Amino acid sequence: GKIMTIKGLRKVYRMGNEKVIALDHIDLDIEEEKIYCLLGPSGSGKSTLLNMMAGLEAPTKGSISFKNLKIEKMNESDLANFRRRHIGFIFQSYNLIPTLNALENITMPLLFKGVHPKERHKVGMEMLDAIGIKDRWRHKPTEMSGGQQQRVSLARAFINDPDIIFADEPTGNLDTKTANTMMMLMLGLVKKRRQTLIIVTHNEELAVFADYVIHIRDGNIFEIVVNT
Ligand code: ADP
Ligand code: ADP
């Protein structure tokens, strides 16, 4: 079934007297357990759309529903709960906390949930094991390679078992080989856990992994290609 429904979405940024229409007339249904790729040139509105779906930015107009929850109607505390319960987010620049080690970084979401330290440690180590960097658990972000840091950020996104994983250019800072490994890890986890994945990219090579490729141009959906 449908997990998200977007209707008449519009986002306008104001910069002084200037208006930037980042997105307009966006209608989109997201199906459960499918993989979506948002593809388009830089500045076309991909990140804006992703951020609004994840409840990180408010739309100027239109509605975004997650199942029967209206995201655009939520206040800050509802949004925080929504993100904690249902959303995992992976950033291009990893966004890890520099002072925390790998284990502490990936178990942050569990800390917010009030999970007991022993349980956090156990779940965190299992997750690190699943993505092949268990031996790095004590390493701080600066003591890891880019590929390892992105694995930590992947683990952090999955640790709460979210319904949807959003990934904004997740392989943008990685070399081709590391990027492929990362994609395979991400797809493997999503399939096994029967989650929905939405990836933003300007790299057409990543589109082959998706069930649906949504082409974005100048703030509009230009075409949706179904991969069979
Ligand atoms: P993409 O992810 O496809 O590169 P974005 O969603 O980041 O595109 O940006 C879409 C448009 O909105 C661009 O013209 C960009 O400059 C503008 N934009 C994005 N974020 C902001 C912001 N915080 N303030 C002003 N303009 C913004
Ligand atoms: P990967 O293919 O996983 O991205 P690299 O080939 O970049 O790994 O790095 C090889 C090894 O060097 C890694 O196991 C990593 O621990 C170590 N390493 C890479 N970058 C750094 C760094 N900035 N500081 C400390 N160790 C690093």
C-alpha cells in the first residue's frame, strides 16, 4: 500500500526581495517497500523535496501525509516524534558527532528513546557487525575513512528500524568502488527489513537500483520511470 501521499506541494524560499520557487505542483504517491531515486541536476529541488518528506522543512503550500498523519500540520514536538519513530536519514557529509566514537554515534537514536546503556551497547555492536565495521567501534569519525564514516551514518539511520530511509547523495563523497559497496549494503538492509528507501542523486548510475526513478527539473516532476 501507500506509505506517503504528496499533494500540490510548493516551496518558496525568500532571500531579501527575491523569491526562489524551489518546488511547485508536486503530486506523488510513495509505495511501501519500494526504492525511489530522485534524479535531477543540481538546484532542481531534490533535497528540498526530500527534506519536506522527512519533516525537516515545512512546505509553503500543499500536503504531505505519512499513512494517516499530516506532516504539514505537525508542530515541532510532533515532528521530532515522527522523525524518531518513522524516519532514518543519511547525509552526503555523514553528519556524525566528532566527539563521539562509532558506537556512540550509531546508538544516539536509542539514547533519545531512553534505551538502557547495556541494551544500547548490544544493539549497537550487532549493527556495527552487520555492516562490517565492528572492529572500529571505538574510532572517532576523524579516525575513519569516508567509507567507514558513511557506514556509521548508515547504521545510525537504521538502528531505530524506521519505516522510510531518506538518503541525500549518500555516495557523493565516495569513490566508485566504495560507493557501490555502500549502495549494496543499503539495498540489502532495506530489502531484508522491508523498508522504503528514497535516494537523492544526480548520478544516473544509481538509478538502476531503484524501482521508480523520479526525474526532477526546475522544481517539477518531469517524468517517473518504472524499472521492471
Ligand atoms: P537540489 O537538491 O536538486 O540540488 P535544492 O533542493 O537544494 O536542489 O534547491 C532547489 C532550489 O532552491 C535552488 O534554486 C536552491 O538555490 C534553492 N534553495 C535551497 N535551499 C535554499 C535556502 N535555504 N534558501 C534559499 N534558497 C534555497
Ligand atoms: P575504505 O575503503 O573503507 O573507505 P580506505 O581505503 O579509505 O577505506 O582506508 C583504508 C584504511 O585506512 C581504513 O581501514 C581506515 O581505518 C584507515 N583510514 C583511512 N582514512 C583515515 C583517516 N583519516 N584517519 C585514520 N585512519 C584512516
